[in-house]
Amino acid sequence: MARIVIAPDSFKGTIAAADVAAALAEGWSSARPDDEIMLRPMADGGEGTLEAFAGAFPDAVRVPVRVTGPTGFAVDAAWLRLPPTDEAPGGVGVVELASTSGIELLGDARRPWEASTIGFGQAIAAALAAGVSQLVLGIGSSASTDGGTGLLTALGARFVDAFETSIAPGASGLDDVARVDLSALKALPVNGVQVLCDVTNPLLGGSGAAAVFGPQKGLDPDGVARADAGLARLVGVLKGLEGDSLPVEMARMADPESPGAGAAGGAGYGLLAWGAEIVPGAVRVADLTGLQEAIAGADVVITGEGSYDGQSAAGKAPAHVAQLADAAGARVAVVAGRIAADTSDLAHAVSLTELAGSSQAAIAEPAVHLRAAGAALAGVLLPEAR
């Protein structure tokens, strides 16, 4: 009997990480029914973060919350309360931007100037009101480029223009921001706030929030320049260059050059200004869900994501899973919707596009092809009868 750990990320927009893991396990078990299989669905802060924690903590409680979606319409979402511990007697609240202010909530439309993170902030405020001792925030899959002004507004901050009128939601409001009042900003929970992030981009410039992520949200070149200028204006306000309402110590924390400040349209920057800490998403999810302990003694570890490409090694979940598996002496396999990277260092790799015959077929029935991939891996990696 072999020990198998299955720890994939979600196939974004197609199938959740927990469902990926379950389908791979079904396929493996059909070929080797006596093996021990442990499921540890992964995430790096984006879509599927809540599900990854829910899968690892059976006693976690999903708390429903209705928030303002990225374009102003109500969205039914949830945050997750992890069980209390000695270190966090009030429990840990896990809140996901993707399900409250995420780009997937827009469907095929893009609203680059109106989209806001206010719903994400409302969900954070709900977790604080419930008395959690710590917050873990996933900030991938943002729909907006508002520099975190929406989420901070929901937490009690007030951003105003030269006429002392609240600025408009979204990136458009950054054109007019002249002053910020943080006198009513909610305090961090006693054990702090960790922000799960899979990118290291700064806030401004050619590698910043607007330039790198703006086009996928609908910004054209002129829009990128305008949004970047708006974010720079926000930085000036928070540093006291155009206002004096931010304490000096908080202005220092809100460093636009900090790795991850440009994540989620600058939401990373807004959370830094609040006093949160940005941490590598996949690493922290693995720590909190006990992935390393699960992998210890495993014979095979299977990971994967929708597109396994050149970015997969740069902070994505499969790279961290593979690193832990290598350290434990386990064989590593990757299953992905498409594979566009060197896989020679892996024990095996399966592309669902190749398995299904086309990307359309793979997307249409991902669970079917994942089960087939699981069975195929069992036959390739451990072909001997058990």
C-alpha cells in the first residue's frame, strides 16, 4: 500500500481545487484501491482560498455575508471561521477577495473605473465584528484598480476630494482624492492580519498594479497611465504630501515599493497602510493546512493548476507543493489543463488538453478527464500490483 497526497490548486474559472483533488483521487483509487490517499487542496490567495481551508479544517464554520459587489450590486458570499486555538482564542477569519470583489463576478463585462474592493472590506469588517483573533486574507482575482480605497472605506476610512466630498468608488475616484481621514478606521485583530499574495509587484510604474494587471481588467494604454497617476496621487495623500491626516508611522508602513503592494489593483498597498503583513500565499496556505506533515512519508505527491507555465515556478502553489515533496523524497506529478513549461524534473506530467483531445473538451468535462488522469498516473508511477 502506497501513500498518496493530492494537493492541486484550482483550475481557474473551470473547477475548484477541492473538486480537482477529489476527481484525481477517484481516478487513482479505481486503479489502486488499497492506497492511502490524503487530499490537501491548495490555493495561493486567489480563487479557491476559502475552499482550501475548508477542506483542511472539518470544524471550520462558513459564515454567510451579503456585500456590495465590485460594481455596486449585492453579492452573497461567505467568510470562514477556523476553530479557536490557544494562540487565537477567537479563531482565525479567512476572507477571500475573489468571492466578494473578484473579476469573475463581472462575467464577460469589465468595469475598470467603477469596480471597487468595498465588498471585500465589508466581509473583513463582518469577521472583525464576530471577534476573530486573526485575519487571513486572500487577495487574488481582483476586478478593480482602486488602491484598496474601497476596502479601507468599508473599514472606516474616508477618502475625500478638494471639496470634502467622498470620492467615487473604483479607480475613477483616485483622480480626485485629496485627503484621507482614518480617525474611524477599525483596529487590526489582536493577532494581526496576514495577506496571502502570489505576486511581488510594487504599486506604481512599469511593474505596478495598473501596468501589469490593468489591461486584463479593461484598461487601455491611456487608462493604464491614468490609473497609475491616480495611484501615485493616493500615495502622496497617504504620505502626507497632500494631506496631514495619516500618522507618520502608518505612512512609513504604506510603502508603494513593498513586494505585493501592487497586488489586486493596489489592494495590497491599502492593506499595508492598515498595518497588515503580506506573505507568500501558497507557503502560508500550506503551513496552515499542515501540508508538510501530510507529505512526510508519502510515496507520490500530485499537484497542478489550470495552466502550468513559466509563471508556475514564481510563487504559485504547484511549485511550493513540489518543493515540499522533493524535500520529503516523494515522487512529484503535475496535472494541468495545459502544460507550457519544462516538466523534465517531475516524475510525470499530464495535460488534460492532450488527454481530452482539445482544450474545449477538457474545459467541458474537467472532472471526467481528471479521473482519467488520476488512473493514468497510478499506472505509470506505481505500476506494480498491490
